[in-house]
Amino acid sequence: MIKEKLMLVPHKPGSYQMKDKDGNIIYVGKAKDLKNRLTSYFTGTHTGKTLRLVQDIYDFEYIVTSSELESLILEINLIKKYNPKYNILLKDDKSYPYIELTKDKYPTLKVIRNVKRKKNKNNLFGPFPNVKAARRTVEIINRVYPLRKCTNMKKDVCLYYHIHECLGYCKYAIDPKMIEQMKKEIIAFLKGDSSIIVKRITEDMQKASEALNFEKALELKEMLQDIDITLRKQKIDLNKNYNFDLFNYYIDNNYLSIQVFFIKNGILYGRDKAIVNIVNNPEEEFINYIIHFYEKKNLLPKEIIVPNIEDKEVLSAYLNIKVITYQKGKIKKLLDLALENAKEYLEQQMDLITQNEKKRMDALEELKKILHTDHVSRIEAFDNSHLFGTYYVGGMVCFLDFIPQKNEYRKYKIDASVKDDLSAMREVVYRRYYKVLMENLEKPDVIVVDGGELQLKVVKDIIDSLKLKIRVIGLKKDKKHRTSTLIDDDFQEIKLDHHSNLFLFLSKIQEEVHNYAISYHRNIKSKGMLSSVIDAIPGIGEVRKKQLLRKFGSLKKLKEATLEELVEILPLDVAKKTYDFLKDL
């Protein structure tokens, strides 16, 4: 069938979709020449991830487009829609923190992540790949400059005013020129000019030393060292305040190693790195990585620098920014440095990557052999959590080839009438696979249940009642509460070798779903407990209660709150009562 279809494919640009035997789309790609690209999958030899893709292909479809840009747009949209297993790279949703100097009359400084929602991007600085560096930078600036610290303006000054870290904006009239000067110095610092802030801290350090306040002097000295690490050592010699993100890559053994440098005002704010298992043309994988990088929560720069790739004009049109390459000069040296770093990172990680890859493949083959099947890829696992028979919740985790797919994890609140584990399992599994059936979602190859015959029977009954063909296995524990046995869907017990790769990866799934269900349960429970605790504190009504719930979210975080943090929401006397009340819990 495939040979006949290939004969009809035109020599035109477009997007293609590979399907497995169940009709699931397992890979989406694009090509300038659909016929040549599709033919290449079924001729010649393949290795690594491409070989596994080809072995899974049962059918394909394609959509012709009028341009390369259209085929790229179509490819990205289809990947978002279907989340194909071999386009696994695009499921990463990493975002970076930025520092925001707010545009308020009395500005505040804070670390934020979701910059896409911000209308004004001019007051954002970053990205900071290291969130600790971002927070430490904000902390330093807030210590040096008396910016507004509270979220909502109070009727009277708070603790920060008394320790000279706020000007008392809520009570006193502050000269706007003073605020503008502060903002000007802070922006200069965030753009790389640390001279003014270093001078301020150095003077304060000398005063502290002269007053024999050596503890304060040491603290200020450490702040200077932090500034040196955060800014000065990241300065690069470009003789210009360049602003761009720079990408380069290195290829070896079917792996693509990518390095990203963030250059803002001539400062290297930080870098990122990734290793991608190549399925398609390396340049196309590289372009897809860049697109996905900005489609999440990362701020798009005015221009990006890339090596001399063929499709940079298409990338530029898609992102609607300048995409430039350099053949000489200092920026070319920076591109070479990124390439060198990409190569070094891949060489460092290669042994670990190949070992882990082999272990995963061995574990999959072992599971296939146990289940007498030729295909296992998608695995879904369930667990429940409760407290003395109350607050029942369920969790489901999803793995593809034993790689966690966190964007497909699901949480379930369980009906209050449920009072036992089996009923909880029955409700969660039914809800999950009824939805799979009704919405035609992708079905797993295997369901993993944490338990023995009773749990397995409950899940099998649900799957059978929905007329779904999904294998189910149970993981049974021994008397010492250690997983020791796999029970297949014929209720046959199979002893697991604790040194086998299959045991290793099944244990990871078991631990992941257990922790996922427990963390969800703790979250729900703590919110309920927090509400009850707040009700018992004198001086707190519904308005303040909502503010505390919104800010802290859990009893643990509220108990860990400092008096200064409580004062941001509560009057000083109520904050002290709350602080003392929580200490006695």
C-alpha cells in the first residue's frame, strides 16, 4: 500500500503525517519536496530514533502547500494538535524568569515568568536561566533602593519603612524626582552598569566597618561579590550594546546538541542547552526547536543569530523578526563559541544518553515479551491518595517509551461518598477511559495499576465494559512492602528481577504516580486546613482571609511566613497576633 501511495506523491512543498497501525499520528514533518522526503523514509538504511519511527509507520498522509512558510505553519499547528510521540521535543515547556520594574506611580521590582501576558515589554530584564540569580538580583536592588515592597498600599507604614527599605509611600508625599532617579539607576544596573550601585554599597560597607558593625560589613561585601558574579563576569567584548539571542548546534550519532546565548545590552545574561534525538533533517529539527522555544513563555527578541542555515528566511517570516548569520567578526566568534560549547556538552552527556537509551529499549523489549505483544509504547498508570478514608483523590501519569509526558498527567477529585481504594480506582479509571472513548483520544498500550488481583480486576472490568482493547498489569508488593511481582491481565504472577531494566523503569512509574497523587492530595488537604486555621485567628475577616489564601496557598507556607511578609497583607498588630498564633500550632 505504501509503495503505491508513494508513486502518487507530488514534488511539491507540504506537511506529512506518519501513522501507526491504530491510525494514531506518530510523527508530523514538513518538506520542500514531499515525494523525495517521504521516499527517503522507505529506502536506504536508518539508525536510532528514525529507525524506530520507520518500524512503527503503517500509513501516511500529506497536505500540499503553496510555500515553505505555509508548510512550516501547518507542521507546527499539527504538532500542537496531535502531540505525536516522535515529535517529543516540542512537549518541553521550559520558560525563564525575567525581572520586572513595574510602571506604577510607586514602582516595585519582582521576578516573573509568564511574560507573554505583559503589554509593555520595555520594563522587563532578562531572561535569567538561573532563577536564583534573578531572585538574588531583586533582593540586592530592594536592599539598596527603598522601593515599594507591599502588594497593596496600606494606611500606615510597615516594617520595611522602619528598617529603611521603603520610603513610606502609603503615608508620606515622596518627591517624584527621587523616584525617577531610583528607577534610572536601577535600569542602568539591570542593563549592565553596576558602577553606581557598587559605589553605594562600598560606601555603606565602609561606614559599617567604621562603626564596628562587622556583621553588616560582611553582608555588604557578599552583596558586592554577588553583583560581580551576576553582571561583571558576564560582560562580553562586543564594543556595542547588542541585544539578541544566539543559537548554534552540533551533530553526532543521530543527536543534535543545541546551545543558546542570551545577550542583552552586551551582557551574557545566561545560556541554555538541549540535546535532541534526531528523527528528521537536522536543520529542520533545529528550526522547530527555536520556534517552540518562543511559542511557550519566553520573550521574543528583536533579532536572533543563527549559523548559516538554508531556511533562515522562512524562520524569520514565521517569527516576524530578523534572523541573521555572521561569517566574520566578533559575533561569528560568539557563534563558534556556542558551537564549541554544544560539542563539549554532547561529548560529556553521550555515554549517559546512550546507556539510558539502551536501558529503556531493553525494558520495552522485556515488557513486550512478558505480554506476548510486538508493540508497547504508551503507558498510563494510576494511584489514589486519602487521609483516614477522607479527601480521596486520584492521579494518572503517562509515559512514552518510559519517558514521562508531564503535560498529559491528570488529577481527579473523587466523589465524597467514596470510602475505599477500590471504589476510588473504579471511579477514576472509568472517568479517564470514558473520556478517551468519547473524545477519541489516544489510548495507552498498557495500564499499570499499583496493587494486586483485586485492583487489577476492577480496572479490567472497566476496560472490558467500555469495550477497549488495552492491556492491564498490576504491580504487587511483598510482605516487606516492596514491589516484587508483575500480574498480567490473565492474572498470572511473574516474578520481577530487581536488577532488570524493566523493574527499574516500572519502579520509576510506580514512584511517579504515587508522588503525583500524594502531592495533589496534600495540596487539597492543606488548603482546607489553611482556611480553618485562618478562621480561628482574631482580627481576620473574609477579605483578609482571601488575601492570605491567595498569597500563601497552604498551611505550611503560612507557618513559614516572616512577620515582614504578613505585614504586606495585615496591619502590624494583626500580623503580630497571626505570627504568634502560628508559632504555637
